[in-house]
Amino acid sequence: MVKVITYGTYDLLHYGHIRLLERAKALGDYLIVGVTTDDFDKTRGKINVQQPLMERVESVKATGIADEIIIEEYEGQKIDDIRRYGVDIFTVGSDWEGKFDYLKEYCKVVYLERTQGISSTEVRSHQQELRLGLVGEFAMLNTVGQESSYVNGLSASSVYTEDSSRLSKQLKELITEKTYEGFLGDVDAVYIASRPEKHYEQVKQALEQGKHVLVESPVTLERTRCKELLELAEKKNRILMESIKTAYATAYSRLLLLIKSGKIGSVVSVDATCTSLREIGEDGMAEQSAWSSICEWGPVAMLPILQILGANYEEKRIVSHLIKSPADTVKFDAFTKIDFVYPEAVASLKVGKGVKSEGELIVSGTKGYVYVPAPWWKTDYFEIRYENPADNQRYFYQLDGEGLRYELVTFLKSIRMGKDMSYVDKEITAVIAGLISDFENGVDMKTIL
Ligand code: CTP
């Protein structure tokens, strides 16, 4: 039996792919198709691939041409596969002519003529570029502008700001002179990173004008207002996503899957700490531009707790050390600790901008624990530790754009498919807004001096 193998991305499966597969199959008796996981197009420096891996695998399967489908996950895998499956012929399209000659040592290499006039790139280019408007005053918008340039099909087209002092030169060039309403008329979707107390009005107006919204967490400072906005998005058939980039960082999302698969047994405790000192002066006052500790770090620290243990905690207690902010319009906490009690577990978070601590995440289970070193919210690495250190496992991942890049990709995909594909459940979004709301209103809260 002659075994043939071929590899490809097979995004938006087209006629060129099918012809290639047919001819590859005709070279022998058994065809193995390797679908690559890689969605980052190195030559173009963009995330180009539109369909998730499983959809691409399904499309190849649906052709009925492949006898076996495998996933290509790492560099150097082709040699392994050829040996493991006893492959006789390796084949790809002529656009790769010469590139795989090094495999001739292991099997026959055949380059098949590429079908003219069609490619995934061409199919993708017929889709319109999404115009993303950026709203707000914070430096994080510069990163959003930069990261959006890595996402194919999306471009930062306009900026609406009330204070441009922290914005980059590139973003300054995009600032509109128009009113917020006029600005909304020029874009398809918005990313909002203004002060949290402005979110409600800005999100509402954007949704009412039919725009999709990605808004820095917390969505609002008020539980009922957050619910109202989520309902409005649903009524208007628009995507409303809360931006917490950690949720999209590869290491973090893999960690959740490993915990859910029972690697550390039942989870009994989750402890998350996030601190940063830079925006508190010597006098202990917060800078004008600073977000309170709970607004800046609360949602990130709440994320693993709510995603691992769920949204239905039975009790919580907030302890805060409050200081003055020059604007004095917001309740400013230099430090806040929240303890949660669940029916079968506990959790705690510590956030601070006037207190420094080790920014680690520890998830304790009945068989072992997960340790994520500081700064855990942008980690590319974590460990699963057991009683016997010889059983410990270390996990490393690539961290592109601290998760923000994949968050933008998810936002774009959700808009294109008309279906919310956010990694943060709407129930969790509502609970986060609820917890911030309780802090604002002093519910279950104690202050320390
Ligand atoms: N292929 C082909 N004819 C085409 C397009 C692709 O024979 N018109 C072959 C490629 O040479 C490769 C396989 O199909 O062996 C999978 O190609 P892939 O890179 O997934 O698709 P492209 O359409 O080439 O994608 P892109 O435009 O992103 O490069």
C-alpha cells in the first residue's frame, strides 16, 4: 500500500484545496492530511486564518477524500509523521517548490501544480475590513491600536478622546473632531477604554447606533446598568464583549482546561493577587488619571475565581483601605481584599495600587495545586505541583500581545458570525459588575485605615 501525506491550513476550503487533495490521493492508496494549528501568518505578520482548527478539520473531512486527518502542531513534526505512519510520498502544491526537499531523505517528495486563480487569501480579501473606533483617554488604547494591526480584517480607523495626552503619535493622527455621535457614524465597532463611570453612556449610545462594542472591564459600576446594556445588545443584535485580555492568553486558558479535566482533583481554594504601585504619589494620594484598585485589577483577579468556582458564591466580604483621589468623584482604594465562600470551596483576591505584593495565582486542589508566578495575568508559563515533586509538570506557551490580539480576533469572529464567542460568559460579566457595584455602595464591606 502506498501511503501519501500532505499538509495545509485549509481555511475557507475552496476548489484549489479539493483539486490538490484529489491529486494527492491519486498518487497512492491511502491519504493522510495534516491540518495545521498555526493561525499566525509569519510572512504577512497577521492572524489571517478565519476558521478555528476544528472547523477546518471538519471541512477537510467533509470532502471524503482523506483516509486519515491529523493535526500539525509543532515544527519538525513532518519528519516524525513520515516515520511514524510509514509514509511513502510527501506532497504539497507548487507554491512550496523546493521548500520540502529536505524530506527526500525520508520519502519521495512531489510538488503538484497549484490551481490558478484561487486561494484562501483571495477569498478572505472579499470580506470587508471592519473599521474599529477607539474611545478613551488611557494608554492601553495605544496597545489596542498596535495589536489591531496584527489582526487581518480589522483596522483602527478613528479615535474619540477627551484628553489625548497619553495617546501615541499614531493614534493622535486618527483623532476625530466630531461629536461622539458623529464619530460613531464613521465606524463599525468600538473599543472603549475611558473612565469606568463613562462606560454606561458610551456603550449605550454605541449599541443604539448599531455598533458592536468591546469595553474595558468593568462594563459598568452598577449591576442593573450592566444587565440593561447586555439586554440592549441582544435586542439590537450586536456584540457586546467585556475586555479582559488575560482570558485570551493561551497559558491562562489552557490552565482552566487542565483544572476542569481534574488534574489537581477538586478545587478547594483559589487565590489571586494583582498589584501595581505606579499611580499613587508619596503623599498616598491617587493620581488624577488613575483607576481605583478595584476597577483596574478587580475584574482580572475575579476572573479565575469566577471561571473556576462559578458565579454562585454564598458569601463574600470586601475589605478596603480607602484613600483620596484628587477628582474625588470616585471611591479610591489603595488596597482591597475580597473573600468568597462557596458551598465546597473558598477564594480570595487581593488588588492594590498603594500596596505591593507577589502577583501570583494559586489554585489548590485535593490532588495537587497550580502555581502561576507573578505576573500571573500575563504569564506564558505555569506549574502543576504534587506531593511528590518528581510528578510536577511545567507548561510553557507563547504569549502574543498579552492575549489582547486573540481577544480582538474573537471580537471580529463574533461580529462576522453574528454569534458571541467571548471567553468570558455574560453571567460572569454581570457578576463582575455586581461586585464592583457592591464596592461602590459599601455592601458586605469593611474599611481599614
Ligand atoms: N493549493 C493549491 N491550489 C490553490 C490553493 C492551494 O493547490 N489554488 C494547495 C497548497 O499548495 C497546499 C494546500 O492546497 O498544498 C493547502 O493550501 P493552504 O495554504 O491551506 O491554502 P491557500 O489557498 O494557499 O492559502 P493562503 O492563500 O492563505 O496561502
